[in-house]
Amino acid sequence: MSDKPDLEGVSTYQGPAGGWGALRAVAKALSGQMAIGRETVALTRMNQPHGFDCPGCAWPDPKHTSSFEFCENGAKAVSWEATAKRVRPEFFAANPVSSLWHMSDYALESLGRLTHPMAYDAATDTYVAIEWDEAMRRIGAALNALPTPEAAEFYTSGRASNEAAFLYQIFAREFGSNNFPDCSNMCHEATSVGLPQSIGVGKGTVTLEDFDHCDALFCIGHNPGTNHPRMLGTLREVAKRGVPIVAINPLPERGLERFTSPQDPLEMVAGRETELASTYYKIKCGGDDAMLKGMMKWLLELDASDLSHGGKGLLDRAFIAEHTVGIDDLVADIQATSWDAITAKSGLSREEIMHIAEIYAKAERVIVCYGMGITQHAHGTQNVWQIANLLMLRGNIGREGAGICPLRGHSNVQGNRTVGITEKPDDNLVKGVEKAFGFTFPKKHGNDAVAAVRAIRDGQSKALICLGGNLAVAMSDPDATFAAMRKLDLAVHVATKLNRSHLILAKQSFIFPCLGRTELDVQAGGPQSVTVEDSMSMVHASEGTLEPASEHLRSEPWIVAQMAKATLPDTRVDWEGLVGNYDRIRDKIEVVYPIFANYNQRIREPGGFRLFVGASERKWLTPDGKAHFLVGRGIDEDPLLDIDHLTLTTIRSHDQYNTTIYSLNDRYRGISGRRDVVFINAADLDANGLRHGDRIDIEVVGPTSLGSDGQVRAVRGFTAVAYPIAQGTVAMYYPEGNRLVSLDSHDEQSGTPSYKSIPVSLKAATAAA
Ligand SMILES: Nc1nc2c(c(=O)[nH]1)N[C@H]1C(S)=C(S)[C@@H](COP(=O)(O)OP(=O)(O)OC[C@H]3O[C@@H](n4cnc5c(=O)[nH]c(N)nc54)[C@H](O)[C@@H]3O)O[C@H]1N2
Ligand SMILES: Nc1nc2c(c(=O)[nH]1)N[C@H]1C(S)=C(S)[C@@H](COP(=O)(O)OP(=O)(O)OC[C@H]3O[C@@H](n4cnc5c(=O)[nH]c(N)nc54)[C@H](O)[C@@H]3O)O[C@H]1N2
Ligand SMILES: [Mo]
């Protein structure tokens, strides 16, 4: 690329993941946000037996952790919450909502922590402080004025503790709504739907110890250097044991390539790095299903050849016979899939796929980790099935050193689901709630995230309560979503920081400032701790220590309880009693969900406890008690990937937490001070008559190309960056790319939006800068 002109804010990052770059970034994050003193206390209490759980991600903590586990992005998350900056009522008085609207999302959150409960006042177009009681009274009245309880939507973002999430679902169920849109619907819903069908549980089967015993590790469609940085320590241990690590990703992510552990003084001083992935294949976006089928195809051929040479074959026939059904259909489907289709869809050569299939076949114990690169596709659930299929062929589920490992997003998103944040209540939940609280509710399915936005758009739902999150910005098609949310009668946002969703006004809008994880939570019964569940089903306590950002903050469980009391005059639930001592909430959780037996006792043990995951013990909680090989539609039948076009994927930068942007830098990808870039392979630039540095328009093609306004969905005036990304794939940041995703583009089975397979065309920008 000799003709590659220099571009402002675009370079190539040469260093490893972690290392001094990470230390410098932490120092910067801390100096920018926190009050002197708060940071030391906060960081030393993170992920400690009597500290708080890092709000950054859901990667587990090593057992009996004694030393502070360093993580750059955890430090950013903590400093963002523990900031000394405040958004007080005077700020709102001086800044009408119509002017706040023109601030960037980055600037809005940078204002700092919310300090008072606020209600929107239309006469002055400002948010004004309101007493908690008065706000609750108005919310109760508005909810009771709805034509039906089903016109209310209860959104949850995955940071809420088990205690807050559980109370929230009890409130909504008793009120009469099963509408639980939640962030998981945009995230690992393909896992929550696909894995129960296949192995009887919608969770990963491995524990952190399994990584000490695996002899091959696959990392498919996730970026741990940014999104699960504490995982790099685990990858480093695995690599140091000489275990092959196979990375499958359209982008060359530094956090999968090499790492210098800031925890290791020798490595730091000597500038040594650990190579992580031993094999790195840049797959075409959306091609994982094809690649997985290709791996299985070669495995079946190797197996047949071994058998014909008198071997015992490469499949675990005893496991398959005893534990599974559906193998014949799977084999037939794989045999019917041609290598041509597999290589065309995946963008990988037959030899490359054979190579990784052989790594898989040689290993006795294999773990497959995966993230959003697998789930956020029109065939997300099917991708998850294929990973389970591949693992089951060699009995790689339910034994030491082997298993499936979906990397969850928000720090407690898995726990939220475990304690009942679901729009599809089952018999057990209905019976459990009746046993615990003495009321019953209909089993009818409610709305997930996409369905909720559609119901709001279509005027069926009129109230939206958000326990955290920034739904309007995180969701697909912001234009349609924003317009929909302006039609609401009631919007309530429980939040720590101001964001755009709060500025989309309903007839009545409220912002409730809540305590964050780092802060001390004192109730009638004294200081409280909450509990969270990580990606590996470990449940443990989290106890905040910092002085709250304002005396007006309340805990999420308290806020939920007050809304419930104000809304439900004949409630059967002792809300005050529960909130006074969270042990009582946990006692109720245990009644509804017996897997939490001895909950209060077990969370008092250092490190907490692991919830029962049937598949980890080869107990398959499917209707017939077997694990299922599952066959999806053909790899040529994806409505979004079927046309001849480039495919856009939307990704997180290193300095963001979902819609929260910490800075405009993305260090490992060499981007600084900007986010208006599109990563494109040089050959694709050439083929489209474009050059590195051109300002371009990205337009959606195919069945979802037109927006609700009849115009082509487009993002205009972004800068093309020549990048070593897989050919046929282009990438831009989330949420900038969300307007390219139609509300109708989602996985058919799980509803997960197809944020990572958007058919697009590129052209020189039409408008001047
Ligand atoms: N610091 C930080 N930590 C976070 C978050 C954050 O925003 N910031 N978000 C949290 C949340 S909610 C979540 S869900 C997780 C998300 O964690 P990840 O799953 O790592 O999230 P993404 O950045 O969306 O993308 C994952 C990777 O998938 C690759 N990819 C894109 N399309 C494809 C594809 O078609 N196939 C394959 N094989 N790969 C593909 C991208 O190149 C990228 O490397 O992280 C959690 N942790
Ligand atoms: N294009 C595209 N879109 C995506 C994705 C993608 O990869 N591509 N990823 C999707 C995924 S995986 C997810 S999980 C969603 C995320 O969607 P959400 O969970 O809705 O979004 P967040 O941006 O994490 O929410 C940030 C807000 O949460 C509030 N907050 C922070 N801490 C707390 C707290 O302790 N309590 C409360 N009550 N509020 C708090 C703050 O006010 C902050 O503004 O986005 C999805 N959208
Ligand atoms: Mo997520």
C-alpha cells in the first residue's frame, strides 16, 4: 500500500495487547474522571471477597483471588462510575432538552453522575428535580391509567443485580405484564434460545479451571483484548502450555494475537510478549456457519478413513449413542453441503478449514469460546447449534477441559435471566411465584426488545420503564426507534448517567439516579450487598464501598420497590421488608428458583458458588433428556447473506462500553480521536473505485434497504480506511452503524438483531463535508 496517504488519527498499532499501553491508558482514565482518593479505594476493592464485582464484563474471577487482578477496561468502567463530575438540577435548568439533544452521546455521558430524581417539565422544556414520593405517585397513576397492563414494557440492562432484577420481574408480573425486553435480546439471545434446544441449558458449560485442562481452544467472533480483557491472562496461560489457540475473526484483533501481561513485572520490563493465537483465520463476516460445517465435513471424512484403516474412528460413538439424538440428520446435512458453498460463504480455503478441523480432531479436550460475531446474525441461533454440534461429535461437552463458552456481555446479564427476566415465563416460574408470594399471573408470552419497540411504534405499548441501559441508541434503526418512543405516555429511566434515551420524551418522563456497583448501599437493615452471576455460572456477592455520588441516590431494588408500592394498591408482596434487608429478597429467589438453595449462606463463602448447569454434568434438561444434534437451513439460505455484496459488521472500539464512549480512541486498531471510519480491505476499495482516505457513503442493499421514510438506509461521509480485514467484509463502530439495521433484520428464532451482517454497497460521498 505504497500509495496509502497519511490520515489524521489513523496509524498502525505495533505493540502487544496489554503492556505499557494499557497502564498508560488506565492512568489517563483515572486522572480524567475521578476524585483523588476515590480511585484507590475503588480499584483495590474490585473483584475482592469483600469488594464489588467489576461492572466491566462477565468474565469470572480466579478462585480465592488475593491479588488485585489488573484490567484496563475494568479500570475505565470503574472510573467512569466513580467520577467526581456531577449533573445537578441547575445544569438541567440551564439546558433545555432541545439543546441537550444536540450534544453528542459521548458529551452527554461525560457530564458525570446524575444527582437527583428528575421529571420533565414541558412548559420550560427542562428536567426539574422532583421528590421521590411525588414521582412514584405519578408513575403509579400513569401505569394504572393504561388500557391494559400489557401496554407497559419493562426493559432491563444486564448490570442490574440479581436482587434488583428479581424484584423488577415480580413487580411487572404482579402488575400483569410479561413484557421484558432486555439487553440480552440484542446480545446472547441466540445462545439463550439455541443452547437449550441442543444441550438443555442456555448457558456455557465450562468453568475457569477447565481452561487449565483443555488441549485446544477456539475463539470465534469475540474480541477479548477489549471486551473481556481479564480473559487475556487465561489465554496467556493456555498458550504458555503450548495448547493451540485458533482465532476466527474477520479482523486481526491484537488481543487475540499477542499480549504482555501488566501483572507480570518481568514481562513488562523485558518487553516480552506471549503469542496467543497459533492459528488466525480471517473469516468472511457471517461465514461461521459454513466454516463449522466444513470442519465437521472434514472430521467425518477423517473418521471414515480412520475406520476403513481399522482405527476406532474420530467420533465419540459411545457419547453419541448414550447421550444424543439427531446424528443421522446432521451427517446427511453436512454431506449435502458442498465444499464450494462452504469456501464461498466462509471466505476460507478448503485447506484452511481442514487444518483447523485437524487441530480439533487431534485434541482430546476442546473448548470453544464465542461472542457477538456468532450471535448477531440472521442465522445466530443456527451458528450456536453448529458449535454445539461440532463439540458433541467428539464428546467435548460435560467433561473436564472441554465445553462451550459463550462470553456474556454485561457483568450480570446471565444472572438477570436466571432470576426471571424473560418474556417467556414457564410453568415453573408461575408456580414458583405463587409459592413465594401467593399471586399468580398468566403464562402468555410478552415482548422481547425488538417486539417491544414495534409495539411502541404501533401504539400498542404506551409505557416504558428502563432499569438501566440506553435502549433507543443500542437498538436497531434509531430513526424508527426514536420516533416510536416519542409516542409514549410514560418513560422512566433508572440510570447513573445521562444518555440520549432520556431525552426522547414521553407525555411524562422521569430520570431516576441510582447507586452504582462501587457505592455503599445502606437500607433499614444496614449495609447491603447484592449478587451477580458471571459467564461461568459463578454467583457471588458484590459490596460497594464508596460514598454515594449524591445523598439523593437510591438503590435499584429500592426504586423498583417504591414503583411497585405506588402502582399496586393490593400487592401481596412485602416490598419494604424485602428492601430493608436483601437477604430476604434472596430467600424469595430461592423459593422461586430451587437451584439457589442456601443462597444467603453460600454467597458468604469467599468466591461464592456455582449454579447447577445440567450439561456440565451430562444431564440434558431437554424434553426427551437427550442432547440434540440440530440441523438448520442450508448455508445458502440466509436472507441477508444471499446477495452478491459487501457485508458490514458493527463492532466495539477499545474505549467504549456499549453506547458509553470513554474516548474517541481505538488503540489496538490504530485509530485515535475519531470514530467516523469504515475498515475496508484494500482489494475491496480497489474493486469499488475507492481509495484509502476517501469520504464515502455506506448504503444498505437487499430486502431491508429502505428505511421507514422510504429512503435508502445510509451512513454518509465516513472515511474509508484500508485495513487487513477479510475480503468482502467491512466494519464500522456500534452505535454509529445502527441506522443501517432494520428492525426487521434479526435472527428468526431468537430475535437477536443482525448487527453483524448488514448487506451494503460503498460509494464516494455525495455531500460535502
Ligand atoms: N470494554 C468493553 N467491554 C465490554 C463491552 C464493551 O462495549 N466494552 N460490551 C459488553 C457486552 S454487552 C458484550 S455483548 C460483550 C461483547 O464482546 P464481543 O463479542 O467481543 O463484541 P464485539 O466487539 O461486538 O465483536 C466481537 C468480535 O466479532 C468479530 N466479528 C464481527 N463479525 C463477525 C463474524 O461474522 N464472524 C466472526 N467469527 N467474527 C465476527 C469482530 O471483528 C469482533 O472482534 O462485551 C462486554 N464487555
Ligand atoms: N450495532 C450494534 N448494536 C448493538 C450491539 C452491537 O454489537 N452492534 N450490541 C448489542 C448488545 S450486545 C447490547 S448488550 C446492547 C446494550 O444495550 P444497553 O444495555 O441498553 O446499553 P448500555 O449502553 O450498556 O447502557 C448504558 C447506560 O446504562 C446506564 N448505567 C450504567 N451503569 C448503570 C447502573 O449501575 N445502573 C443503572 N440503572 N444504569 C446504569 C448509564 O446511564 C448508561 O448511559 O446493545 C446492543 N446494540
Ligand atoms: Mo451484550
